[in-house]
Amino acid sequence: MKVQQDTINNFFSLNSTRFAIPVYQRNYTWATEHCAKLLEDIVAITKDKNKTHFMGTITFIIHLVSEENSLRNTQEYVIIDGQQRITTIMLLLKAMQQISTNEQIKNEITRFLSDGSISNRLRLKPIKRDREAFALVMEGRWNEITGFSNIKQNYHFFIKELRGYIEKGYSIEEIYSAFLRLKIVGIGLEKGDDDPQVVFESINATGVHLEGVDLIRNFLMMGEDSNRQQNLYDRYWKPLEECLVKESVIKDFIEAYLRIYYGAKVKKNDTYYTFKQHYKEHFSNDIEGLMKNLCNYSRIYQIFIDEHFNLARSDILDKKLVILRQKISNIVNLKFGVSYPFIMQLANDFEQEKLDFENFNAMLELLISYHARRAICNFESNALNKVTYELYKNLLNSYDVSSEGLERFLGQRDGREIFPNNERVKRAFEECSAYSLKSHCKFILYEIEKLINAEPPKDENLEIEHFYPQNPVEEWREFVGEEYERLESIYLHTFGNLSLSGQNQKLGNKPFKEKVELLLENGSLKLNEYFTNMDTWGIENIKERSAYLAEKFCEVNIFRDISKEYRIKPLLKTLADNLTNYPLRILHFPNGEKCNVKTGRELAKAICDYIYKNHKEKAQKFIGDENPPFFTFDETKATHKANSDGSISIEIGCEEGKFWFISGASLQNIGKNLEKFITSCNLKAQDFKIES
């Protein structure tokens, strides 16, 4: 590493030296305020020839590049920090040359602006996107620049400002002399002796940070000379940018790409260091191999962002490729983003003819069914991260990368990762807040429509319609009767009260009979024929229609259940187990009775009620004699405890009055306290079983 503080005069006087802006750098972006500050700093030292001004550092990698038609080498300084600064200096020099009438100054600037080689090229080689505008300015043909250009704008700014300073009494000779006294620190890195990436990371740790994509792009090409950089950029990085277009999409793609190798270990704000680890572990000393792999997956990633993009497989009919694209579009619309790394690997196998159409298509359908069923049953979506990120690896190591392998794997999931079966889905349909699912809701209703209608209308023309309106007029409430409040609070947004329509504004709050007539007259949707013979509309009607739709849902092939042979028997936890993150569903009592429970509060009430009903004396003795901290007969104490630290307080009714069960709100705390209560009544916690 060579570090030297010097004046601009000496730094730009080097013969056979060219400055190259790396191809991976961003466009020239300095605004006029940056240029104004630089010029102000120069003018401030014009009157005192002993004064200098430090304008910063320029860091570069030194390469020796052969000159054309010569045995000589040119030193190429590949700029890794200072691109904006050095480009601005060149524009200012050209502006001073244009303004000056001093031939000596004009000739000196000409030498500064060229590299001193036999071919006498411009000393600065900008990136391709800035190269034409820069060359036109240097050739005095700035008026030929089309469109907006920071290069053109800042050159004009310098011309205008220099003339302004001359009008104020400054001479161009004074300004030029002050310019030559500017000081910079040049940090030259020599290939083989220094690691430019380490230096760049140190520089990036101060000032304005580059992030993720920029750092990765720099890492891939920084160590190469400008010709090699251009080759790598044109062959691999430019196609990647053309595929993905937006910076945000490239960022998402790189995260998904890294998850192929590192799964859930990838952190959103740490992709750069994970990428470096990936290079070291999987592509050591093979930058081009890594870029080729990255470029290939970026092309595949288009299946998530371009509705017209098809995978490449010459032996597969276009019709089948369109089917795959439609299935993947469904996954995108369902916002099942955590499945992208798995699908990318399947798509890669498919293009390499390791995976056939039938298996790929069936696997996509299983993913759709898995996601839709879990949404209906209100399972946490973040539980899918662990499943999907490691899915390909699990299939490869323990099953088979096929639809049967995927079905077997998903059939083994339980707890938070479970693939809900038909029975559970049908139960959930009744009270599922389907309207809040938005994309799921419309997709599910439309797939049911396709099942019962041989010629369904196009889905883009349809919207979700509430049969009982979201904002009902009084006539609707009178029609439903006294249960309208319960309907509006619990059943308004459930599947049973929802349908599809292309005329929502026309339907609005229309009375029941008018609404039915309009639905039938102005549409070809079979879903709405259900309402034909209806004379009433209330909670029971909604429940019945929910049950009907649930049956139809289970008949849709894309939502099919896993074969029973691949499912494990439901695993039951007991009150003796840690219930953290365990999805509650059915509580089995020791006497064979059972009840539905969804929350820790419902679980605690059900068990307290059961014990007090069936083992009253033991319960009274324990509560009265032991005075446990999780029971109280004092309502004020129970309320205060709940309000002060977020504990749950559950009222239990009995012949003697009321008492309260108090516990920390987590399932683990509730379970431990209930276990103490159960064992203190000479019962076994293992006999209280909970089905997920």
C-alpha cells in the first residue's frame, strides 16, 4: 500500500497514468451544491499563496495495462473511493480551460485531462453510462448531450460560477493557482500485496455507507482491472440487472439466493458478509463461477416478478410452461415469499431436466394448499420459515425431491408446522375471518367457482362481495332480526357471507331480494346461485353456506389434502408438557369428555370448571388450605394483578360464589399453574391431553 499526501498539481502530472471508474460503481451523482462547496473552498485560498485546502482521499488499485501498438505499459488507477470527487475535478478543469484566455493555462489543463500515453486518451475513464456525456464535454460538444446529465449540469454550473467570480474581481489565474494547491491523500493498493476489499470495507465503515447490493457488486469485481471488470459486468451482472431491474428486487433476490445455501441463518441486514462466506465456502477463487451461478438464478427469479416469463425447457410444451407460471403467480399473490428459495431450486432442477413437469406442478400445488389451509386455520405464518428454507435440503437428504417426497415430509409436520387436514379446515371455515385474508379469500372463492362452473368469468373483473353488507341500512337489520349484532361482530367477514361479483357498487346495501335478483341477472357466477332459493339470511344460513364452501374447497385439486398414508397420527401433549408455541385445538378430559379450546384462557377455564364440577371437595380444600398464589376469592386483587403486569384473570363460578384463576399470560405459565392445581387434587396432569 502506498499512501502519499500531495497537491492536485503533482497527482495529475503523472505521465502514462489513467484513472478508471470501475464498471460496478454508480453513475456520477454530485449535485450543484457539492460543486459550489468545492469552488468556494478554492476561492477562499486565492489571495494567500501559502494557503492550501485538503479535499479528501482518493483510493485506487494500481494495475499495469499494455498500450495498443506499443511495448509500453500504462498505469491504470482503478478508483475504489473518490469517484465523485475526481470526476468533479475534471469538469472544473475543463470549465477553467473554457473560460481562460491564458494559453499556458489552457495547455497545462490539456496535459492534466489526457493520460500522456501514445494514444493521448482522456485521463479519466468514467463508467459506460457516463462515458458519452463526459467525452462530449471534454471535446467541447456539450450541446450534443441529450436528456438530463449531472455531468452536463455541473459543467455548466462551473462555467457560470467562474464567470461570476471574475465579475467580482477574481482572476482565472488566481483561481487556477489555488486549485493546484488543493491537497489530497492518494492511497494506492498494489494487486497481490493488498486486499482492496478489506480497505474498501474500512472506508465504507465511515461516512455514507454502501449497503447490501452495492457492496456485493464491488466485492465481485473490485480486484480486477477495468477490462476484466467490463467483461464480468457485461456477461453476468448486467444481465442480472436487466432481469430484475429495480434495486429493491435485486436485494430481495440476493437474500432468497443466499437462503438456498444458508436457510434461516441469513439476516436481512447482513447479506454482504453472508455472501462473502458463500464465496469462500462454495466458490473459493472462482469469482466467475459465482457470478455465473448468481446470474442463472437471477434469470429464474423472474418467475416471481414477470407474469410473462416462462422457464426454459425445450422438451416441454409451452402450454405446460404456462401452467407452471400460473401456479407460481398464485404463490406470489398469496404472498408466500418464504417459499421462493425452494421454488428456485425446483425450477433450476426442472430446467436441467432433473425434475419433470408432473412432479414440479404437483409440488407447487402442495405448497399452495399448505399455505391456504394454514391461513384458513389462522396458523402463524412465521412458522413456515423453518419449514421452507430447509425444505429442499430435507427432501434431498431424507426423502426425495418429488411430489411424493414433499407429501411425505409435510405429512410429518405437527404443532406449529402442521398441514391442516380436511376435518380441521372444515371446522375453521365457519368462523375464519376470510375477508381479512384478502388475496387468499378471492383466490379460494374463485377456485371454488372454477370447480362448479365450466366457463367462469375472468377473475380480474371480480371483487369480494359481502352478502350481508358491511355497512347495513336499518332494513337489513330488521330483516335479520335481533341476532344482527352477533352476525356483524362474528360472522360478517366469514366465507359463508362472502361471494364474488363484478358489480359491487351496484349491489351495495340493496335489500335482500333485490340483491339476489341482481346477482343472478348480471352475472354468470355459479357461486351466487346458492342464494336463489333463500328466503332468510342470518347466522345459521351463513354457517350452512360456510359448510357448503368448505366441502367444495376440499374438492378443489389445488387445495387437496395429504394422503392419509403419509400422515403421522396426531401427537397429543398433556398438561405435564411445555405448551410454549403449541397450537391448542381440543382438550381431552380424563373421563373421556372433550371440548374445543383455542387460547390459554379457554384452556384454564375449561380445566378449572371440570375439576370444580367433578372433584369439588379436593378443589375447595386445595384453594382454601394451600392458599395458592394463582387463585383468589378477591375480585379486586384479581383485577389489579391483571392490570399491573398483564396476567390473565379468569372468573370461575361455583355454588359458594366466585373465585379467580390468575396466571402469567404465556402458555408455559398457564400450563405450570394448572399442573400444580391438577396434581394437588390427586389427579394426573398426563390425563389432560391436548390435541393440536
